[in-house]
Amino acid sequence: MAEKLENYKSDATLSTPQRIAAYLDWAATIAPGRPVSYTLLTKIVEFCAKLPTEKDHRVLRIKTSVRRAQKHLREAYGRGLVAHPGYGVRATTSDEDYASTRFQTDKKRFVSSAKALDISQSMIKTSNIQDKELRNSVQAVKSTFKLLVQHDVLNKKLDLSKGNKDQIHF
């Protein structure tokens, strides 16, 4: 019979984010792809005698600590963090899992940021900027965007060729 997710013993010498990362790494090997509820995560990481409720202050604290655990999960275990709204969180289990979850989220954020930056830079006429350092900074960003567009990185590499509404124009 497979080991239960409740059987893990946290290391009290670790920080809360480190304990979360260690547990999620362990859980990914015991039950790959299965999200862990915040209540169970809290019980394990906070050494609770029984499962706390969703409204317990410790559960709320763990929910905020999970984001800080993301760095430890990546650096110590080579895993990404995947949130499952309404269910909990889990660690990625493979390169394919990471690519289909964490990478997709990061890609959407990048494209969204690129669109916002494109709008910002289109509002600026660099010849009107007196501060040389600021002007150079704006010009450098514009040059970088030209390279991305020239090599069609935003459309081909990020699969944005779904139509005009998703394409970034410079």
C-alpha cells in the first residue's frame, strides 16, 4: 500500500518555507500530480495535532508562506510550484509537468508584461527626454523589442500566432 501524505515528519530546524518545500518535494514522489490541501500542509508543517480548519490563522499564514517556499522548491529540489485553486498546491514532477504548468503561467505573464511595455514605450518619444541615462534606458528597451520582433520570438517561440488580438505590434 502506498504511503499516506499524512505520514511525513517535518524537520523543526528548517524555516517554514523550507519545511513547505521539503514536504511538497516528498509528496511529489509519494503522490505525483496530487495537490495537497492547505489544511493538510498546515498540519504537517506547523506540527498540528489535528487537521486545522480553512479559517484557522495558521492555515492563512501557510497560504502566504507557500509563495516564499517556491524559491526553496526550485533551488533545493529542482521543482516548480503549481497552485490548484480550491484544492491546494503541489510540486511539479517532471520536465513535461513543469512545461505544461509553471512554464505556461510564466509565459502568459511575460507576454502580458511585454504588451504593457509595448504600450508604455509607444507613448514615449525618446528625443524629448532630457535625462541621458533615462533616454538610453528607454532606447535599450526599444532595441531589445525590435530584436524580439525581428526574430519573431514573441510569435513563434511563445505560440502567440492565434490572431491579431494576441500578437504584439511594435
